[in-house]
Amino acid sequence: MIRSALFALVLGLATSLSAETKIPQTQSEISLGFAPLVKKAAPAVVNIYAKQIVQVRQSPFTGDPFFDQLFRNFGSPQPRVENSLGSGVILSEDGIVVSNYHVVGMSTDIRVHLNDRREYTAEVLLSDEESDLAILKLQDASGLPFLTLRDSDNVDVGELAMAIGNPFGVGQTVTSGIVSGLARSGVATGNARGYFIQTDAAINPGNSGGALIDVNGDLIGINTSILTRSGGSNGIGFAIPSRLVAQFVEQARAGFDAFQRPWAGMFGQPVDADMAEGLGLKRPGGIVVSSLHEESPFLAAGLEPGDVIVALDGQPVNTPAEMIFRMSVSGLGNEVEVEVMRDGAAESRVVKMTNAPENPARNSIETNRTSAIPGMLISNINPAVIREFGLPLSLEGVVVEKPGEVGARLGLRAGDVLRVIDGADILATKDADKALRAARNRLTLEVQRGTQRVVMRFRL
């Protein structure tokens, strides 16, 4: 009796589900397991072999706990070939392939192998280190098998999922599991910028860039990383949602070689239980705006410090990573509805997604041989520079974009802000260039690095 009731319940659930989800209807279909699904999806998952040439300094002190750091820039750089192994997914019959940035992003020689043993040369169309995604184009490819992108916003925890890739270089491998969690942020890359689908389908080294698919064979994510203590899979893997992948493909086809991410022009922090009551909220959630740049599109839409952003386009946002993800998938030029809580009351604002403006102009200068620090690239700070180097919104002045060989030896880093040179305040690149060319015998720099002020003194 119980067994009959259970069967009736399962049958009722199956008939109530949308046609998008396929349920095995016969014993023969059940016995096949995932075999038909694998036959459909596996041909579109490829193995990627990439090479890049890097410059490595060979130091006689390598491995020494003290002198290795002291002489880290000692010695002449020597070219060395580095190989990487990963996976990718074909997204169109003309050879558009998505993979991870850490697999192919900096490579100069990329070979892609299909599971039917065909091999293609590939070039990177668009890549982005922050999102760890790269879009490739296979040369002279046509009529290829490909996977369809499913909107990852419609994925639910508990759905069956399969991971396909090339772990440890052993060949194409399939593992199964479920979607264990959604909206995982900061846990996979440690930079608080990632936004992931979590799965317990086994993901191992070499699976990076491979496919995470649903029971219909549609792509819901690109496998990117795992949490592990041993180096192997512990059942906590992360995939980049397919909705972000779709935005990358769109921009790659539009001719961009770097991902164009909308700019918020604001700083904020997640609302916790201690903050919620003071902000007039019934429960913690959302992001409270702490500061806004004068060029911020959110400021132009009427937002103010103290407002709490709770949703973008109807999707909740509770961390900065979620905010960045929602803005990224919306696309430049589009308008987004932002739900805001102000003094306990709900409001709605429409914000246009724009790029960080280059205002004022960078007026970049590369210092020449007459400078105290030759070969250094410096630029005026503007919103685009602020976003590029993660600088405080209110910062003005001159930033070091590339320290150059001499600057690096002196201890300067990309992102350092030149505040004072030999007692002269630095407000623009022309001020810095003039002060460096006028330096004689001794040089004193006052540099802002993050929230710290550093004073550097050198004998010329």
C-alpha cells in the first residue's frame, strides 16, 4: 500500500513538472542511467593544451629563507615555457569555446582536442582574470557539436548535475552529483569577487574549464575550482554560472578583447544583524551604501549613502560579489531596476549600466632617461583607474601603472599613488615627471599604498 502510494506520488510529481525536465519513463531508460545524456553532451567538451613563455629570474639564492626575498629581483630574466592542461566547452558550431582564464588566458600556443580525435588551433578572443573566463575561437572550424546555455538563474539546489572534463590528463571523464548551493561568493578564489554554483560532482585538476550540465544536457556552469586540503575532490566544487558565460560570448562576438564590466562607483558592505535594526530593516540582508563617487550612475539615479540595496532586476543581492555579478550579466548600456530600502521604506530606482569614465584624462607619461626613475608609467587618477587598481573612491593625484625595471628595484608597485616628490605635492602626471627630472643626488618619495603612507629615500 505504501509502495503504491509512493509510486503515485512520484508519478504525480513527474506529470506536474514542466517539459524542460525529463524523467525516465521505462525500466530500460532507468537502467541506462546517464548514458544517453553523456552521448549527447560529451562531444562538445574538449581537452585544451596550452603553452606560454614566461620570464623567470634565476637566482643563486632560490630557496633560501632570507636571501631569496632580499634578492628576488637579482639575476637576468630567462625565458621558460610553461604548459597548462584543462578543459573547454564548445558553444557554437563555428567553434566558439569557453574555458578558464587560468588555463588559456596568457597562452600563445593553444591546441584543442575533441573527443573524436579532431584537433584545432585556437586563439583567445576575450579573457578576464577577475572572472576566470576566456572565450576561444577554433580556426577553420564548422559543423561542430555544441552545448546550449541554460539560464543559471533558474537552477535550483538539489537538481542533478554532471561534470565533464579531463582530470589529471587521463582523458575525458564524467562525474555526477547535485547542485549543492547557489550564490557562493568569495569561497573559491579568496578574492571575494567570485560568484559560483556549488556542486558535489567530483571536480579535479584538469577539469577546469569543463562543463557542468543539467539532466537535459544544457550547460549551467563552467567548472573552475574546488575546496580541498588534499588536492583532490572533497565534494565541494564550484562552477561559474552560465548567465555570465553568455555575456562573455556576446561581448566576444561584438569584437571586445577584454570584458566590459559595468561600474558602480560606490562602496558598500553587507548588512548584518547588528546593522539591520539601525537601518530600519526587519531582518539582515542587502548592501548598505557607504560612499558614492560623483560620477557614479547610482548617484545619478538618486541613491544616497545609508541606502540599502536589496535587489537588482528582481534578484537579491547580499554581498559585493553578488552585486558585481548582477551588474556584469545585465550588460553595458542596459537599464537595471534597483530595489532600495531607505529609512525602512522600500523604493525603486532605475540605474543605467555604464563603464567607468576616463574623466579626467589619464595623460599617461612614461618617464625617460633624464628621470630619476626611468621607464616608469604614471597616470592621472580617474574612475577607470580607481576601478582598475582598487583605489579609494575619493582619491586624486597620480598612480604608478607600471613601475618599470628601476622602479621595481626601488620597491615601487603598480597601484602606488605618488603623493609627494622631494617636498613637492603631486597633483598630475606633469608634476611627477617634472619633479623626477629635477631630482639630484637624493630622492624622497611619499607614496600611498592602500591605506598606508610610505616614505622612500634614495641616493642617486
